[in-house]
Amino acid sequence: MHTDPHVRDKTINLLHGAGGELMNALIADVLTRITNKNAGGIGLESLDDGAAIPLTHGGYLVLTTDTHVVKPIFFPGGDIGRIAVSGTVNDLAMMGAAPVALTSAIVLEDGFSMDALRVIIASMDAATKEVDAAIVTGDTKVVEKGALDQVIINTAGIGFVEKPVRDCGLRPGDKLIVTGTVGDHGIAVLAKREDFKFRTELRSDVAPIWRTIKAALDAAKPDGITAMKDPTRGGVASALNEMARKSGVEIVINEEAIPINPAIRAAAEMLGIDVLAVANEGKALIGVQAEHAKRVLAAIKGTPYGRDAAVIGEVTDGERVLLRTAIGGTRFIDAPLGDPVPRVC
């Protein structure tokens, strides 16, 4: 990847952490220089959802970590605690790994509400119980008032998988499945942050979706799932472009097939935001061999977080992401520079 001019700048701006092309350039050109070692498995240089470390007696230990800076920390459908656990569980799930244990490091601002902290911890506990995992160790720091905006949470997670699923495994002929409606989280958080009033309450989709992913994997055994990625920062547009680029393929998406909550669609149009570029916190994009697609889709739809799943496109030869529009045209889906709604995860 070429060095982006923003990376050559002397300072970091919000777009460098917003999940789009600028963040990818920053990671590739600066942060991955930390190490070129991968412990014999899948490491930092792969820019996947986690690292996969081969175990002596077979299988892989998968490790991932994430830091959460959400504003506001409470919003319809969740809070920063639920995001912290869900984001880590979902990153493990994207590599096919069953979550086993998580760590939690919390940095609090002096004066933070004790009652608010109790609610956040309860949310984290509830989310881990959904997937039969546990928070096993952690750390807590308190800094002076004004040193940060209320609270930051870092979570790391470990899981186990016999053979990791990658985000670079798409092949021509594969079908693309999204596990539910897109854009819910980013638009809901923005509406809460800015106190926008809509006729219907907008709710985040934040959820730990391991059970949905396990259902898909079980339905596609042994190797019917070719690639997975959760469309968090930068949304579906960023995730699809990353999958296409890494896999060396073209992805063609059907606009009419994309599941979008009507209230979210209306809000996004009113705000002038592309719903495909907005973060999701409880969805996955899954590449499936065509012969397994119907069975996998049915399995996903049979789970609580997969009821709105749909086949949204297919993989062909090329290296682009295209959208077949509702009126019969075709346009590019470009990777955004960053998520249009900052600080949502």
C-alpha cells in the first residue's frame, strides 16, 4: 500500500481512527512496524480481526483486543460496556473462534458516577453470559477530571478454533450474506448524541453474535464459509472493500437485497449519511460457497440476532466492489476515508 499523505503528517486526526482508508493506511504504514513476527500463525501483519497462534497439540488460540471510546456512553439498545464485550467476542467469532475468556481494563475520570459504573459492569456481565464466556482479569485506573471524556474501556479476548476463518478467503462464485439490518448502531448513537427526534426510536444493534456465527459454521461444514468480517467502523462499505482487496476479487452487491430498517434509512437520508458507511456492532458479512448459501442463511435466520439476514451479493473476478442499484444501474462502493459518525465504538 502506498504511504498516504495524511500518515506523513506530524499529527493524528479523528479520521485516522474512524475505520476507513486513512486508518488502514496508518496501521499498514506505521503501526505494523512494531513487529514482523506472527508466532507461526496469523499475526499483526495480516490486519485480520485477531491473531491466531498454533497450539502444539492442534488447533489455534485466537487473541484479539479493542479499546472503546463511545459518546454518549449510554444509548438506546446498549452502552459502552455492552459494546466492549460484544466487539471483542465478535472479533473472535469472525475468525471462527469460540470465545473463552476476556480481560477488562477501565480508565475512569475523577468524578464519574458510581451508579453509572455499576450499570456498565452489569452490561458487560450480561453480554459475556450470552456466549458462555467470562471476564477473568482486568485493571482499573482513575485520572484527573478533564484528562478524558468520562470512561475508556479496553477488552481483550481469547478463543479456540481448529482452523481459523480469514477475511481474505473469498473466491469467485461465493455468495455474500449479511446477518441483519445495516447502519443501526451508528445512526442510533448519532441520534442520541445530537438529541435528534424521530417518530420511531432508533436502537443500536450491539450484540455478541457468536451463537449466530456458530450456527453458520455448523451449517457449512467443513469449509463452506470462505471469509467473514464484522462491518464496524467504516461500515459495510469499508468491510467489503477490505475483503475484496485482500482476496483479490470483485464483489457485486444488489441494493434491493440489503436489509435496512426503514426508520434507519429515513434518518440516514435526512442527515445526508450513507448507511453503508456507518458502523454496525452486531452484524457480520459472510462469504459462503454457493452450494451452501441457502442452508447457511436458514441457520442464521434461526438465531435471535439473525432473523433479518439476507444474501446480498456474489463474488466475481476483479478487484472492486460494485452496487447494482434499484433502478438498474451500477456504481462503485468506495471505501470511506472514515466513518461519518465518529466515536461510536
